[in-house]
Amino acid sequence: MIKYKIILTDTAKDNLSELIPENKLKIQRSFDSIEKNGIQSVFIKSLGNKLFEIRTGRVRALYTYKEKQLIIVGIIFLKDTQKTPKEIIKKARKVLNL
């Protein structure tokens, strides 16, 4: 099993601080699970071109991989629509320099 280290960008830290405690706990549990049990322990979706989405209820975290075992989270948000909004994807790509 591959162990991962998760790092939040300043933008992701700001997003996390704006979540209500229940949602903050949900996404933090997903991050902890990834670091302890690997990426297969959570629901993820590829958004293409090196951008991925961690799915935890309505809470989403968009991230990319760096150096194989390092996950950089660029943005965290509450998903209200079926598809991830293009402006959120664009913002994540900018924050992550993708």
C-alpha cells in the first residue's frame, strides 16, 4: 500500500476554515484516511489533465499529485450541482499551476 502525504494550499486552508464543523470533519476524515490507508480508501474522480476530486458527501477537494506520493489540495468546496462547475475547475487549475 502506498502512503500519501497531503498538503493544503493557502486557498484550500481558507476554504476549509469556511466550512461548518460537520463538513470540515468529513473532509478531514477523508484526508486522514488517505494518509493512513491510501487513496483507494476514499471516493475519487479524475477531472482530466492531472486534476482529481475527492468526494465526501457534498464536500469536494480538488487536488493533483506531486512526486508520486504527495497530494496537493488546491480548493475545497460544497458541491450543489451534478457536475463540478467549470469555474471551480479553472480556479483549482490556477491555484495548482496546472
